[in-house]
Amino acid sequence: MFLRTTSRKNTDGSTVTYYQLAHNERDPETGVPVARIIHNFGRADQVDREALVRLCRSIARICAVEVRDPMAERQGSLPFADDVLVPGAVQGLTRPLGVPVVVEHFWEKLHVGARLRELERKSRTRIPLERALLLMVMNRICEPASKMGAWTEWRTKVHAPSFWDVKLDHLYEAMDFLYEHAEEVEREVFHATADLFNLDVDVVFFDTTTVSFMIDEADGEEEGALRVFGQPKEGGWAPQVVVALAVTREGVPVRSWVFPGNKNDVTTVERVKADLKGWKLGRAIFVADAGVNSEENRSVLSKGCGKYILAMRAGSVAEVKKDVLARAGRYKAVTENLHVKEVVVGDGERRRRYVVCYNPEQAKREALHREEVLRELAERLAEHKDHGAEAKWVAELRASRRFGRYLAVDAHGRVVVDRKAVAEAPKLDGKWVVITNDDTLTTEDVATSYKALLVIERCFRTLKRTELMMQPVYHRLAARIEAHVKICVLALSLERSAELTAGRSWPHLRRALDELQATEYRLGGDRFFRRNEVSQAASTALRALKIQPPKQILDIQRA
């Protein structure tokens, strides 16, 4: 009887080893000894080592021999010794452990690590590119900083021994490596996530945002330039890039793009549709806001039986104001704050299907807000005697987004309240209009699918302002800028996977995981790391994430 080891090579090039208990039996026909498996212990990297040690001890006890476990002796002699020094505890700098453990768990579970290591092997480089990319992604999730800050300061604040051999230059080389293989990495991550959570990719939400740069000059008009002057979403005028993102209804990133800063939503759609065409998403419906809606874009999206749900600018599109909003008809209540009705305009190939959505509560809020604006506007007009359109205060008032829509210039060249605009405004209260070319969807499906577009707004909020802090961007080269965006989107994918697994928001999980810490101890020239006691909150979070708590002795380094 003996312990047998077998190996299997995966399609990604990695090798998996298995332990089995076997003994030889002679074949009655051929007389050749054949190994017969008595018990499968499972994968070598997942086997319960303590169970194997107990088996050895039980056999040793029967055979009257002694079994020594050097690892147990080494670990057992270190903790709680009188002469152990605790540098981390003395300085008050215990290292966070919970978030790094979770990030690395989903890094492997979504096949990011395996795919990058395979590409790393093919490139025949000795640089730990996969570890460098994990360092940058983990930094975005833990404590966003520049690449220099992540390497010089943050890297030493967390317990992640695999980062100790990563150099600063490795980070920039890893960014170039990711830029080169971005599409296949994003595809691998998305399909792994879709399989893991059994996502139904029937709706793809698309939107764009801007990332501005604190520089005085743009890159110019040369081909490949990204940092171009434009109007950021936050307002103003600055060199910027346009970041486009496609996500599922669960908020899982499908793919991201980076365009020059002078590109608008209309010019990005054809590229996005072409790039997603080869991803085998099945019957995907493209959902986007009014910025994407144009005759040209609808034509691009509808080619190849493409389906879309797009918002309309209800207040500025003549057909919507004249033929859609003015059409009589009863609304159907979907929920208390969502009523819908369908309006079809035209016949045959020129037929257009609109869905008018109405929120009664929102209508009340908008009516009250308009009354307040008109009251304030009347007070502002009463403060001045000169109402000539050339007056400086009049120009400022007409340019105001708050008051400008309700002002007009009369035949005598004086600014007055536009009574027609005031009378028309209530017709839009609480209403929005979407257009679709999918006749299989009910009006309720169309309305709820568009309302779910808020999920991408949450993604952009996470990327830019609340957690991952995609800006400021300190890179100059176009490839590095794009790689920086891809790193942030990878971090978003890991966060959303953790949220879907646990059924809790990432900030809630983060607070619990931060209670799991690692402390460095020293004994002579040796040092080791020991985790603290797992708190109730951290234990609950790890259990929800389906992750086993780390071992008490994390790492030992002999002098």
C-alpha cells in the first residue's frame, strides 16, 4: 500500500496534482501488477494536511514508530515566546489582511490570475507581471494611489508577501502588458463571472463618462492622441479622455473603452457594437441614455437584428412633443411610481415604437420646484428697472440653467417671463420617453429595463468618486492611460463579484474585513506573521463570501 501522486494538465497550461491511496494487485489474466485506488484525498493544493498527519500518526502508533512534524514544531515554538519582538505592534502598524485575502480569492476565482500567468509564460519574461497587476488592482480597492505611491508606501502597509519582490519598474511594464492583452483578459473575466453567477446577458447597459487631466496643454491632434480638450461631465473645459463602459443588469462590467476627449457618444456606438459582436452575448438589448440617441446610432444598432432601448430628449425632439406626448391614452400602473403607455408613430419600416413613462411623485416635486424658480425669478426681475436685453445682469440671467428656460425677449427688446414656456412645462412633469425597436418586449419590460440603467451610474460613481478613484490620472502615454482605466474596471469586477457572492454592499463587507489583521513577530533573526483572532463581523463576512479564514501562522522567514 502506498500514497500515489497523479497530475493533470489544464487547458491554460497549469498543472494540478492529486493524492490517492493505492495498493498493487496482480491481474489474474495477464499476471501484471496493477494499482488499485482505495481512497482519493483530492487536489494536493486543497488537501487537509492535518488529516494526513493524523493518519500517519495512527499508522505509526500501530507500528511502534515515531512521527515528527517539523512544520508543527517550527510553528509551535514561535508564538508567545518570552523573547519575541513585535515590531508592528510596538509601532501600532499591524497590516490589513482581510481585504487582500478576499481580493486575491476572486482574482483566482474569476480566472484573472491564471489567464495572466499563461500570457506571462508565453511572453517568456522573468518579470512577475501578474503579481504587479494584482498589486495595482488591490491598491485601487484598498487605498487608491499613484503607481509610485502604491509601490513605495501602500505595498508595505498590507500583508501580501507575493508583492515583496515586485519592483517599481515592473508596474509600468505590467501596464504595457495589460494594454497589449486587454481584450482577451476582459473577455475571460466577463465570461468567468457570467458562468460563476449564472448571469443572463440579455440586456447590456452602455454609457460614457469623462476623466480630466490637470495639465495646461492637450496632446494635440496627432493620431492616437487621447488627452484632448473637451467639456468634462463635472463641467468646465479641460484636457480629458472619454471612458465608455458596458455592464449587465447586475452591474457586472462587460467591457470598457477609452476614446479621445473630443469624441461624443454618437461617434462611439459603432466601435462598441463591433467590439461586442464577437463576444457571443446571445440576444443582447442595448440600453443607453439620450446622449447616444440619434438617427445614425439607431441605424448602427439595428443592423444585424440588433435591438435597443434608448431615451429620447422629450423637451427638444419635435416628434416626441407633437405626436408622442400629445397623444391621448390611459397609463398602465406598473408600480406606485411608474406608469406607462405605448405610442406608435408611422407605419411599415418607418414605424417607431415609443414608451411614455410617468412618475406621479416626481411630477409633484418638479411642479413645486418650478413654482419656487418662478417666484425667485419674479423677485430678480423686480430688483432692476432696466430690463433691456443688452444689460449685463439680463445676459447672466438668460445664461442661467435655472432661469434661462423661462425667459424671452419681447418686441420692445425687453426681457420678460416666457408665458408659453411656463404653460408647456407641466406637460413634461414626471415624464420621460424611450424608444425601442424590439416588439417582443412589453411596455413594462421596456420601462423597467431603462430604469435599470441607473446601475451604470452607480458603476461610474464607484469608479470616479467613492471607492476606486479613477482620477486623477498621472500618466501621459496613451497606452498607460488606457491600462490605468482597465485596472480600475478590473477592480470594479472583483468588487461586484464579492457583492453578488455575499449579497451585501462592498463598503459593508470592507468594514468587517478590516477587522482581520496580520502582525509581524521577530525571534532572533527569524520573523513570522500571525493573524489576530477572527472577529464575529469578519467571520460572518468571510462565511458569506465562501472563504475560509487564513491560518493563524501566515508566513515564516528563517534567517
